[in-house]
Amino acid sequence: MMFQLNDGSCYPKALVAVNVALACIDGAIAVLAFYQLIRIHSRNSQLGWTRQKALYLMIGSSNVGYFVYFVLILVAACKGWLCWLHSCGFIVMACPKILFLAAFLLLLSFWVDLCHQPNDEDDEVEEGSPRVALLERTSSKPCSNADSRRRCCSFRSMHVGSRQKVVILVTALVFVLMMVFAVLIWIGMGRNPIDSSVVTRVYVDLFAIVILLLGGALTCYGLLLFLKMSKVRSERASSEMWKVAGLAIVSVICFTSSACVALFTDIPVHQFPQRLYCG
């Protein structure tokens, strides 16, 4: 049984082109993220898993998820996967979004840590000053021998701070919430008062609000970190300061636009086009 359009094709050519282009972009981003992860890990393998490496891992995994989603939505339409319409498509769509949210929550936790570090009254940067920690990317100590190096490369050696535990908790709660909505969507496909499209709409709106709040938080802490780093007199501080500012600006633009599209439009997130019929 195939899902076809009136002209015999599985999907409108324009939507196929858009999905293929988005899949290629996400695939390229995933390759770059994993390449950067491998490069950083090969240079600093003795440090084990740091937040920077975890960030690249989640960004790469999120884009792999998006790549799979854009490919599967085409295959599902042509093959007539009813499971996709029930809740499988929703889950495949939602999982990479949750990984993306977790990645930037982790970045936010890093910026919060830096912004709440103690300041020195002296404007000069001395070795060992707390302000030097503003420029440190990791807090792990290198291992001294081969056995400890193997121990450092494992996930068990990664120190999880209180703010990182909050990130894990929030991510787990969002994932549980997503699974609850997936079950409601599945139930709503039967003969009952639950409307699957309304349930999907509610989830998309709630997630968009969370993304909007995250973008605002990244902007605020990015500005605070920018102001704090501007007091550090070094070339490295100046370079890192503008990186933070650029990332904060990109975050607020991308997150705000993404949230507004989700909140104020009615674009289907995992359904097939309305003109598809079972042929």
C-alpha cells in the first residue's frame, strides 16, 4: 500500500527538495560537530569528558536525529507507514529537539558558572586569579599515568556539578513529557475525544515557549559574561569575549525565530501533506 499524490508521486517535489536540503545541512553540521569532538579529544584525551566535549557530542547527535527525521518522513510517506502518523513520527521529530535543548542548557550552565565566579578588585590579571578561570574551558585535572588516563576517558570520571544535574533533570522531564504526549497522540488516533492534532499542537507550543525562555536566558548571561570578561586585560579575553557575544546574538535570533514560527504558524510537524491519499 503506497501513499501517493494525484499525479502518482509519493511527495510534492518542492517538499522533497526542502527535506533533502535540510537533511544535507543537518548531516554536514553533524559531521563538523563530531570532527571537532574527535579533534578536541585527541588533543586533550587526558582530560576525559568535559562539558565542551559533551556539548559537541549532543549537537552532533541532535543533527543526526534531524537528518534521520527528514529522510524518514519521505520514506514513511511513500511506504505508507501508519505508525508514523500515530506517534512514531512525533517521537522521531521530538528526540533531536530535546538533544538540542539539552546542548544549549549545558552551555547556559557553563555561562552561569562563569558569571557567578568571584571577582578580584584588582584590574590586573595575576596568575592564579579567579578571573583567569573565566577563560578556562574545562575544570578537569590531567591524569598522571596510563591507568588513570583510561579512567579519565570514561564517563564515570566526569564531574557533574549542581547546575549540570539541573540540566539532566530538565532534559529527563522534557523527555518524559514527550513520551506522555506520544501516548496521547497514539490514543487519539482511535475513537475517543482526544484529538491527536491538538495534542501535537500543545506540545509544539510548550516546547517553543521553553526554547524562547532558553534564548532569553542565553542572551542575559551572554551579556553578563561579556561585561565581566571585558574587565580582563588580555588578548585571549578579548577574543573569547567576542565569541560569547556572537553566540549570544545568534542564539537569540535563531531561538526567537524558531519559537515564533512554532507559536504563530500551523505547520504540520510529522504528518503527511493533506493531499496524500492511500492508493
